[in-house]
Amino acid sequence: MGYLSWFEEHASAHKKIVDKLLSQGKTKEKIIEYFDFDNMVKNEKDFCPLYAENRKCHDMDELNCYLCACPNFRFKDDGIQQIKDKTQYSFCSIDSKDGRQGVYGEKIHQDCSKCTVPHHRSYVEKNFDLEWKKIMKKCIL
Ligand code: SF4
């Protein structure tokens, strides 16, 4: 699956949950709370493939899933640029010290496996919008 198809599918899944919570009268605080991993893994099993294994994408005590993937991620399925003989497909717009550019054969992809930036509740609160796509609008190049 390319980045864009994942992005669109995830946006729909996210919207479905937010719409359900809004129809229940949940406030911003309660919506953010709902997206805590410990709750999501129990109540939204299809939202993330890792939930089936009760596994977190990052080793954190409190991991919030509202801003998966990350508003700082930038991608282009056709490639962003050539770097020598390799094609870069994604990068981090804030050049997080915990992220890195992973080289996979002739492809370069942003590797966020060691970065927890978007999963902190405080970050979600600061960047919150009911529309996930609005928060992520700069991700697609
Ligand atoms: S490295 Fe961190 S801040 Fe950068 S895109 Fe990845 S998760 Fe986001």
C-alpha cells in the first residue's frame, strides 16, 4: 500500500470514530482520552493492525493514537527527489532528533520508529482539530 492510500483509509477510519464520539456528546478532552492506546486496543480493534497483538508502535507508558501517523511527516508516492542513485519518498519536516532517513535499497523513507513526538497527549492537545485531515494537510506533497 502506498502512503496516499493508507492516508485516505486512515482518515476515514479516524473520522468514523470521531463522528461516533461526537454523537455521544463527547468533549475534546474526552475524545483525546478515548484515543489512548489502552482504550483503543479494547474498543477499536480495527483501527490499527498492532492492536490485534496488543502491541504499541512505541515503548511509552501512555501512548495516544489520535495523531497517528504524524503532522510532521511529508510524503510523495511518486518520489520527492533523487539523492544520488536513490529516490526519497518521505522525510520529517522538523528534522526530529529521534527520526532518521532509512535507506532501503534504492529507496529512502523516513523512519519514525524511535520518535514519540505525535503520541504524547500534550502534543495532541496542542495540535487538536476534530478533522484529522486538517491537521495532516501538509503531509501530502
Ligand atoms: S520523526 Fe517524529 S516528528 Fe518527525 S515525522 Fe516522524 S514521528 Fe513525526
